[in-house]
Amino acid sequence: MNENTKHQTPNTRKASSAKHQPRNDAADGTLVFGIWCFFGVWCLGLGVSAASGLKTRTQHVLDLLRLYESRNVTFIEPDGSWPMVWDRARDAHVWDAEGKKYLDLTAAFGVAAAGHANPRVVKAGQRQMNKLLHAMGDVHPHALKAELARELSRITFERWTVAADVRRRNPGRKGSVRLLTSAATGKTIFCNSGFEAVEAALKTATLASGKRGVIAFEGAYHGLGYGALNATHREHFRGPFRSQLGQFAHFVPFPEAGQASRLTQKTSDDPLKEIQEDRRDACPTRERVEDCIQRLFRREQIGAILVEAIQVRGGINIPPPALLPLLRRLC
Ligand SMILES: Cc1ncc(COP(=O)(O)O)c(C=O)c1O
């Protein structure tokens, strides 16, 4: 029994077979009508498949997203000219769904910093997936998790602190890790996304300082979770959810390298007031940013400053080199 007949009752099966064995005029008419219907449907089918044959793979994918992905996730130009649909990637190159090759200057948000489809990364991933894909997160640890946390500490926190001295004084000593106290090592929280990492940092700062306030920068993007969103400056992300937010962030202007000289003189004694007046044409100097932060320190309970080393979604804003050392000093 084929797909078309298996749901038919014996009577309908009989009727349909009768259609193909005409015995009188009426049956002939039915036959002609049936053939025309069949021909019409067949032509329609051909027309649809011809039309869909004209569709590029890119258009097909974008159409699926328009139909099935929640709004406000992938930005799609109405004429389909953006985004390009990625099909595959290798080293520094990406191919789109039409087979066109591009040079990837983004390293895919840095995820492909070691190159797209780097064979060593792929092999390591395959080997691990074959061995142990999941260890229930915070329940059952595995060796690689502990070793990765140690490496992250070594290349960051320990380079800047007393731990570096311990290692320098005990080069190559196997048990030197035992010489490190817990206070001398950096600690890691493994997260699934950028906003989660930001929120982990915000929580850590609150626990350490006992203060709820956070200083963030105009133009900042820190993600869209309900914690990180407080410190994301863009109104169209934050506005619709404002009533549900803790609103603990205070924004100060982000100084840009090479543009500070545009501001020749202060127009107000209160830099915060100037910012509230939205003088966006005047790029703030590092000194004014420091003024703003010092004032907030006096007025609010500030437990953290959250900053992007380079603002990206805010428009590729590069701060003067002195900004990060200044923030470190203020903290
Ligand atoms: C600086 C910065 N912080 C946080 C995020 C949020 O990351 P995610 O989208 O993975 O939550 C982004 C994402 O673009 C980002 O650029």
C-alpha cells in the first residue's frame, strides 16, 4: 500500500480505481476533468519548483529565519542584501552559501582566534567528545576543567601578583603550585556567554565590596541578560525592560584616543550635569572622565567599574592608552 492509498477506505479505493477505467460518458467527463486537474496541479507544482529554483541558498536561509526565528535576533535587510549566510570557514577565510570566499577580519568575535577549523582544535574537540562530552557542570569536575582554570590564572592574575614571584624563585619546581596560597591565584567561573561572564563579575564585585553601584560608559555594550542590561547603555536594548531592571549603573562618557583635544574648555563646573545635557559633540578628556568618576564615588555606593578595552558595538571607539591605568588606579 502506498502513501496515497493507505488511508483510503475500501469504497474510496474502489472509486479512485473506477476513475481510471471509464465505462460511460459521465465517466469520460470525469476522466477529462481529472486529467485537467492533474495537469493543472502538475503545472502549478512545476511553477513553484521553478520559482524556488531561482531562489539562492542565502534567500532560502533568510526566508526560514524570517518565518521561524524570533524577531530582533538576526538583523535582516528587507531586500535580503544583509547578512551573508556563512556556509564554511577555514583559517582566515569564510565561504558564503553561494560559495563566495571572504577574508574574515573579525575572527568570528575572536572565537576563531586560532583560525577557522584549525585541525588541532578540531582534533582535540573530537577526541574529547569521544571520551567525555559532559560532566554535569558544577557537580562532577574533570581534569581538563581544573587545568584550564590553572592556565587562565597563570596567564592573567599570577603574572601581576605575588604568585609570579613564587614561580620565579622556584623555577621548574614541580610542587611549586603547592607554594601558592589560594589568595595568590586567580579564580575562574566558566560561563556560557558574554553576558553571563559580565554578571558573574558584577556579583563578584558586589560580594567583595558590599556596594551595589556600578560605573559603566556611554556607548557600552555588556550583553542583554537582566543584570548586564543595566550596564548596557543603548536605549533600544534597555528601554523596553527598564521597569524590571535594578538600575544600579551610572554612566560616564567614554574618551576616545586622538579626539580629546576637540574639547578645549569646560563649560560647567559639574561634569555630570554636562553629560546629562547630552553634549555628544564634545568628546570628554581623560581628566573630565576622572572628575565624573570621582564625583560618583562621593555620591553613590560604587563597587565596580565596567569597561570595554575597546567599545565595539558602540562604534569601534578606542580609548586613550591612559584610560585603563587610570581606572585601575581609581579602583
Ligand atoms: C563587550 C561585550 N560584552 C558582552 C557581550 C555579550 O556577549 P553574549 O552575546 O555572548 O552574551 C558582548 C557581545 O557582543 C560584547 O561585545
